[in-house]
Amino acid sequence: MEIQPLKSREFGIACSTMTNWITCAIVGATFLSLVDTLGSAHTFWLYAVLNAFFIVLTVAFVPETKNVSLEQIEKNLMSGKKLRDIGC
């Protein structure tokens, strides 16, 4: 479910898409160099550790919005609730 308010949804989706493209470019640009330097196994372990770290960050900082309407999320955002609490 999208958590961006309707007024700024385009900007939020653009930021998400840009972040995805940039991270894919970083992985694509570094993969072969890392395989040459570290070897295949260590390169995949490095990416696995980074993914685990980012999963922890996601769990810690991305709010749960299950069963919360977009209108309620927008209302919570506009009322000044902390981002962690917008799904409550």
C-alpha cells in the first residue's frame, strides 16, 4: 500500500523509483570488480549481509500500514504524527 499523501504521491513514487535505479546501478557497477577482488562466494556473502542490514533498517523505520486506509494515513501525516505512527 502506498503511504504517500495524494498531494505528493508523484514525488514519492519518483523518489522510490530513482532510489531503485541508483541501487541497481551500484550493484551492476560493482559486481564484477568485487568478484575479481573477493571471489564469488565472498561477493555474494557481502551482498547478503548488506541485504540483512537493510531488512533490519526497513523493519525499524518503515511503518506498518496494514488495514489502514490511504485517507487515514494522509490524515495522520497531515496532523503531525511521527512517521513510525502513521499506521496506527
